[in-house]
Amino acid sequence: MLRFFTKSPSAILLTGLTVGAIAGACVATAAQPNMQAALGSLQAARAELVRAEANKGGHRDRAIGFVDSAIAETKAGIAYAR
């Protein structure tokens, strides 16, 4: 029965589709365009906060700290998915 199954056109097609789906998922995971876009946005937000005046009662400094944490977590997420 194993010999018949391996020569079956439907088995070959199913195997090819499975391999293709796995390869496609690996490429999609490696690229991570959403995480990269989020990282760029966070870095831009941090730059704007740094340029802002410091007379915000400490809230600007806290916001910079929160953005730094978000940047670190985003980078960790990207590294984890690789």
C-alpha cells in the first residue's frame, strides 16, 4: 500500500502543497513587515519626544522611557521569530 500511495498523483500534489505552505510561512515569518513598521514608528516617536521641550512635568521623560521599553520589546519579538 505504501508503494501505491507514494506514486499517487494526489499524494504528490498534497506533499507539494504542504512543502510550499511551510516555505511560504517561513518567509512570511522572517520578513515581519508589520513588526519592522512598528519599530520604525516607535523610533520616530522617540525622536519627536527627544526634540520636544522638557517642561512637561516629567511626563516627556516617562514617555521616552516607555517608548524605549516598547522598542526593546519589539526588537525582542523580531529576534524571537527568526
